[in-house]
Amino acid sequence: MGLYTVSKRIARRIWSEGTIIRLEPSLRGMLKIWYAGKRHTCPCCHSRVRRFLTDSRLCPGCGSGPRHRLQWLYLEKEYHLFGRNEAVLDIASWRYFQRYCLRKTALRYHSMDIASRWALEGGDMTALPYKEGVFQVVLCSHVLEHIPEDQAAMREMHRVLAPGGMALIQVPLQGERTFEDPEATSAEDRERVYGRADHVRIYGRDIKERLGRAGFDVELIPYAEKYDEMDRTLYGLDPEETLIIGKKH
Ligand SMILES: [Zn+2]
């Protein structure tokens, strides 16, 4: 067990979640020093580290995983998000991204979650607490696979976007067809069928049609392929992670 896992366990035993969130930047500053090295550079927090942590390959400096780093690269290098002053809705945000948007950019940043302690607003994705057409960007990373009524969630993302707006969506994607088993109703069933007790389906590439039915023009972008193997290792990217871009007319 590495220093990261041990210190996380100790921190959780002695501090409340609120205290950990408050102390997080200083705690991560120490981890960054401990894991300093040349093998990887995090595109989000620019930490240079000898390894990413745990099976989830988390950055010691900011807690990003491969999917966050790919999302960040796209938003920074292709969409130039951080130089804009658009209204962004981040569904189920991650903390470093939220902090960065609020402190370092002119974005009008909103985060919403059904349960999280740090999201700025609470709410249900199938009935978003926002008016029609108020956001230029909606971010929704690894959320839809948890939502039974995903069609309603997709329609809601479309509704709150302004014309010309973009939803950037990520889900675990496997094969062509989406797989749902209506008989997998208990946590044990879902663990067995989908590999995760809190997932309700495994999306295939036909997520494109599902999003299309909600009104989006959809493009599946194998964005990690834009980077060669050396850069994928440097940034800690998953070559399989696909970005799903849904545009509103
Ligand atoms: Zn980082």
C-alpha cells in the first residue's frame, strides 16, 4: 500500500470530509513533492510526477484521472474554454476543475450534483433547476451510466443549452449496442451484469442515436488518438476514452 492510500485512510479517520476538502490543496502539495519525478506531466495542474496513483491512475497534484485529463486537454486546446467568459454547467464536478474555473477564469461556472458536498448547487439531472437556453457548455462526465431515465437527462441537457451550445459527455463505452438488463434490479445483480453496483447500463456507440433523439447533433471523437503513445504516457491518458460532443442547433 502506497503513501497516498495510507494517508487518505488516516485523513478520513481523523478529519471530517469538510476539513479534508479545505485542507486538500496543502495535502496535495505534499503529495506532489513526495511523488515528484519526470515520467508524467499532468495537463491539468502541471505537476511532474514519477507515477500516477492507484489503479485509477490519479494525479497526486490534483486528483484527476485519465478521463479528467482528456476532458481538460480538449477543453483547453480545442475549445479554448479557459479564456472564455461563457456560462458552464458542470454536472458531478471534480474539485480541482471547479476550483480552477472559479478562481482562474472568467467563466460563469455552475456545478450541480444530486449528492456531493462541494457542488455549488443540488439537483436532479432529469429535472435540472435551470431555465431554458442559459448555458453555452454542459459537462457531463461518467454520469449517464448511473441514471435510469437517461433519455430525460439528455433532454434536460439539451433544454438548458443555448442554441450553438455544446455538451461534452463521457461514459464508459463498449461495442456498438447499449446493453441494459431490465432484470438487474439489485446492487448485486448490477455488479454482476455491468461490473459496477451503481451502473444501470453499459453504453455502446449507439449512444449517438440516444442523444440524437434528445435533439443533439452528435460526434464521437476518439480524442486520445490525437496524442501519440509517448504523450499518452506523459499525460496518463486512456487510449480507449472517447469524447462525445453534442451540439444544439
Ligand atoms: Zn494534476
